[in-house]
Amino acid sequence: MVRNNKQLKMSKKQTFKDYFSAIAAHRIKYRKTRAYYWNDITKYCNYFLHNELSVLEIGCGTGELIASVKGKRKLGIDFSEKMIQNACKQFPDVDFKIMEAEQITLNEKFDVIILSNLIGFLDDVENVFKELKKVSHHKTKIIVTYYNYLWQPFIKFSEFIGLKKKIPPLNWLSHNDIINLLYLADFEVYRQNRRILLPFNIPFISFIFNKYIAKLPFFNYLALNQFVLQTCPC
């Protein structure tokens, strides 16, 4: 049974590797068409950063987020070789490495670590959280962003009608699941936020919904992106 589970995890990981290799050539252009959504994540992360910090992004893809955030020393890692190749070409001033989130082999500590929309692609989230301690010091801030699981049917529908690229089945976890896994990995959660009701730009309407309505009770619970900040008691 243990062997079968391990084989299943390896098969799922390979599925994601094949998927990201297949879309790598078009990823940069696709990200630009979804700039409104991604810019909000960048804005949120930059609120907690300044230009003298060292920043690590795990699951950096083609590097847009790590290249856009503030920081003196910036490093992005990803398990997709083709994604990293495109990231290096696009942002030569940022360091990138091919590396798996489950096996971090870096010999340095970072002030801030970002995991942006990575959780759904991981089989063992708790183990990845524990791996973060290798690259954390006692003041390290960790920013985790992930999809609200309530949006799963809407995301599937948007894939069906072509508004969003189809992706292999994700590991959908609730907000409480993420918080509990962080506690199990000995992290101290100190800030939680939900943002974005409309992930695309409709002039004036998106501003009203995302700036004001998304902060209201009930509507905030339905926001697409969820953010958790935590510190490492290393």
C-alpha cells in the first residue's frame, strides 16, 4: 500500500511536470493576459517587503512574481526545467534554480519566502512547509497564497468555456486545512486575508468589487485569493 501511494504521488508529479513543460513556451504571453489578477498578488506581497530583504519564491514558474517584488537578493526555484529556462531569459538579473519544493537544497537563509498558488500542485503540503525551515531564520516571514476552494466549480467552468487554461486536477484544501498544516509544521500564523472577487479587469466595476465589496462580511468569504503570513520559530 505504501509503495502504491508513493507510485501514485510520483505519477501525479510527473503529470504536472509534463503539463508545465507543455505550456512553458506560451506561459509568458498567457501571464500578460492575466496581468490584473497577478498584479494584485504582487501588490500584496510588496506591502511586506523592502529593497534590503532577501526573498525566495518556491514554484516561481517563469519568474514574473519574484522579478516584480522588492528585494536585494532574489531567488526563484521551480521543478520545471523549461519554466526556469524561460525565467532566466526573461529576467537575467534574478537568480533561478531547478529544484523541487519537497527537497530544498539551498545553503542560505531568506528574510521572506513566497509560495504563490503552489499549494494545489503539492501532494505533501505539510512536508513542504517543514522544508521551509532549512531556508528560514527566526525572523523569516512566509507568504502563502492559494485559491479559495469555493471557487473550484467556477474555475472548472472557466476552463470548459476557454477563459482559463485547463490544468490537471489540483489538491484543493480549505483555509482551515492550510492553517492546521502550518501549525503542524510549527509555524506561527499572524495574518490572514482574502482578496479579489473579480479576477479580471472591468473598468470601474472590478475596482468597486475588489476594493470595497470584497472586504464586506460574507463577500470576503467568497474571495478568490487567500493569503496567510506566518513566521518561523526557528
